[in-house]
Amino acid sequence: MKTTMVLCLLITIYGLSITISKAEDGNQNQQEFDIVKAYSDVRSRKDELVTMYIEEMEKMKTFIRDAHINISNIFNAQINTELNNTRAAVNAAIAKGNAAEHCYQDAVGMFQKVHEDMERQFVSCQNINVKDYEEDLRVLCNIIKEANIILMRIDTVSLVCQSKGLGTKNCIMSTIKKYKSDATIFEQKCRWYPVYHTMISKQVLYSTLSCLRVQLQEGIQRITKTRMIISMC
């Protein structure tokens, strides 16, 4: 997935260049103007999508990381409370002449095991949801590929017309008219993608919080069971 992201960014930075610009002829008819404008807008629309995705990806990763940290802090606070209570109980037992220090050491070992197990689960919640969110990049990359195909066709048509010594403007305009619908479809997808992206974002946010909360509840249950075992020491 990281490779895919890098490729997409490289395509964006070093992408195919548009070799057609708006004709300076003030008498250019509206049809020609519409065609050229549609193609000249492809690159800027593509760049807008990539910029949006990068910004939103960073926001999502930050949210997921912070949610993981917050849940971990809550869980660690619970463990520290249990260890403090155990320490107090052991000290009281020792004050009465009982050999109870090993009970505290056992508690430390058991709670450390619980902590390590649950932290792995919290990390799993984070990684799974980041991966799910990155799947959104596949959709974006497909849209970018479509944009680059359009740009490549423009470059190709321009080169062919020039190599044949044909009237560049007329040759290009007559050849790329059939590709205008591609640019129109691309524009529609550009308008659709932010809506899709927002939907995916909401799903990932909900999934992340749900996963972390479920694991937190499981961790608290394990703390309760560990407390009962320690109380019998």
C-alpha cells in the first residue's frame, strides 16, 4: 500500500504534461473552447484530489493514533490503580508479620502480561483501521490513472498531428472530440469522490472507536479476574 501511495504521488508530481493550451484566436467557436477547457482542467482537478487525500489521510492517522493513546492511558491507569491497591495490601500484611512481598511481585508479573496482551490488541485496532482507510487510495489511484490516460491521449494526438505536418489546431480538435466524454466522466468522478471519501472516513472513525472500546472492556474484565487471583495470595 505504501508503494501504491508513492507511485500515485510520483504520477502527480511527474505526470504527463498537457501540450494543448487555449487558442488565442478570439473567433474560436464555443465547441472548441469547451473541448480544450475540459482537458486543461483535468490536471488541476487531479491535483486537487491528491492534495485532499494527503491532508485527510494525515488527519485520519492522527485521530486513530490519538484514540489508541487515549484508550491505552485509560487502561494503564486502571492497572496502576490495581497495583497501588495491591502494594498497600501487601504492606499491611507485611506490617502484621506476614511474608507477602511475593504477592506483589506476582501481581506485577500478571498485570504486565495483561498490559502487553491488551496493547497488542489496541495496536491491532489501529493498524487494521489505518489499512482499511488506505484502501480508499485504490479508488483515488484509479481516478488518477484515468486522468493520466486522458493527458496521454492529448500528448499523443498533438505529436501525431505535428509529425504528419497537418494543421495542428484542426487536426487536434477533430481527433480529440471523441475523448471529450472521457473528460466529462472524469469530472463527474471528481465531484463524486469527496462524497465517497467522507462516507469511508465516517465508517473508519466508527470502526476504530468501536474496536478500541471492545478491547478496553475485555482488558478491564481481565484486570478484574487478575485481582481475584491476587486476592487469594
